[in-house]
Amino acid sequence: MRDGQIRFFESFDGAKIAYCVSGEGPPVILLPSWLTHLEFQRRSVAWKPWLEALSSRYSLVRYDPRGCGMSDRRVDDLTFVAWVRDLDALVGHLKLDSFSLIGVCQGGAVALEYAARHPGRVSHLVLFGTYARGRNKRDDIPLEPEKARVMLDMVRLGWGSEDHAFATAFAQQFQPDGAPGHLATWCELQRRAASPEVAARLTEYMFRIDIRTALTVIGCPTLVAHATGDAVVPLAEGRLLAQSIHGAQFLELDTPNHFPRDDEPAWRSFVEVLHDFLPAPALDDARFGDLTAREREVLDLVAAGLDNRAIAGRLGISPKTVRNHVSGLIAALGVKSRAEAIVMARDAGFGRGDSVNRDRRPGHG
């Protein structure tokens, strides 16, 4: 297990960038979503589901963008080009030859530009609630440039102020359906992530992004996921990405939240598709080595999708006994649910045997 400790690397211009690596498995870089703070993310109600879903299966790499969080705050260059070069410096520091990239919101534009510049290095690309063109470049969407001007004025006037109406307005854009804890998370993020001056400068650069030419040269497998009611980035921007990137998979999530809550069906759907899309982790056989022959039989049938009653009929035991076996398997494998156990078991080859397939034919269990 990677320790998740905060460390630093030196970027192209000497700026010290904070990063951390947690979990074990294929490397996945989660790019900063506009403004982040590594330490605060661990406690954030909005970010926690992301960290749990990724670090439980992969070597998850996170970092704070220049000028924000725990990275150097006093830097002159806050441009989009610098953001891309910071990512390249991180990859070089970690000596990664191949990895998956996940870009959320503004981080998606950085991921796209990097993947276009370094073909073959990014194995899988995930774009969540993101865009190839900033608000000032969306002339075909009503009021987008006007909204950009209002947003920039609000950042300059109200950023980081606990009492300012902007804090709540900003938070409600990200999770309009969120509980008070979610809104508080976004308000605290403002105060911790960056100064009002840096937030305004980053906003200006972000609104001017236009990397549509990069979309046509993306060659790696790409998953585009977007919320139907996203108030931060219109759904049309997600569709533009999926239509422009060759072979991209598009997942439309039925939620008004830019960041879905972890108790929403939309979030569960996304995590399931995400895990299927990213490279499967190489599981340690020791996780299954201590299972009894009967537990392996039950796990094989659970992984095949059979319910407890069907498994009981197949093995000649009671549904209650099956239920006890499943509870024990969940504990033994260190997962939280039957669904997670199924994913882990299938990755290890369970649920594919001929005996299982016979049971799933019409007229069987």
C-alpha cells in the first residue's frame, strides 16, 4: 500500500509541486480539478468517494496545481501551458512509462492536451464533467460568455469570504442537490485552495481554453462521462468531446450534480463503468489462498451473478448458509459489499467455469 504522504517535485521552472501516491495497482493520475488541496481532499465529503474508488484498486497519484493547495503559492506563470508542463514534470519524476489519466472539470483539458502531445504514454483517458473550450469560447451556447464575466467578478469580490453570498452560489453550482456537508466542503475548499488573486487569474486562463484541435489526434481508449444537469459545464461540452474523439465511450449520468453524491445511482453507475474501463489490477493470489473449497465454490457462483437462492439450489445448502458464506467472503476479501466482491472475483477469473454456465441456462437455477 502506498503511504499517501505528501511529497514535492520540482517542475520546469523550479516551482515546487505537492503530490502524493496512495493504493496499489496500475498507476492512475487524477488531475487537479481547478483548485485543490491534497490534505483537505482526504476529508472532503465531495472528494472522498473519488479517492476511495480509485485508491482501493490503483496506485492513485494526486497533486496540487501551482499557486494552489500545498504547492508553491508564489509563482508567476499560471497559464494553461504551465499546467500541462507540470503534469509532464510529475510523470518524469515518477518515471512512469504508461498510465491512465483522469481529468475532472478543468483537469480534463490538461489531460486532453497532454494525451495529444504524448501519444502512446497515456493508456486510458477518463474525462468527467469537462470540456475542450472554456466559457469565453462557447459562443454557440446562450449566455456562456456573459456567465463567464459574472463569475469572474464574483471571484474577485467574494473569494474566500465565509459571509459572502458567492461562497454558497459557487458551492451550489457543483452540487445543487448536495446536503449541507457537501456545500460546506466547497466553501472550505475556496478558503484553503487559493488566494482571491490566484483564483481570479486561474479563472481567466480557464475561460480562454480552446484545445479542440487536440481532440482529433487522441488515440488511446477514452471514456467521457457527464451529468445531464451539470451547471458548471454544459452537457453539450461532454457530447462534443465524445463526438470528436475517435472511438470514445460516452456515459450520460442522470444527476444535476457536477460532482455526484456517493449515494446517487449516477455515482454507482459511473464507478462500475470506470472500473470496467480502466486496466484491471493484478490481484494478489494470497487474497484467495485462505478460502476453503466451499467458499471458492460460493464465490465462483456469486461472481457469475447467481443470487443466494440459486446458489443454494446448486450446492444443496440452505439460502441462510449461502448468506453466511457471502458475509464471510466479503470480510475475507477486505471489500465493503457483494458488488465489490464480484468485481474482485471476476478480475481473478472466478465466475467463468463450465459448471456455472450450465446453471445459467434456461431451466437451471
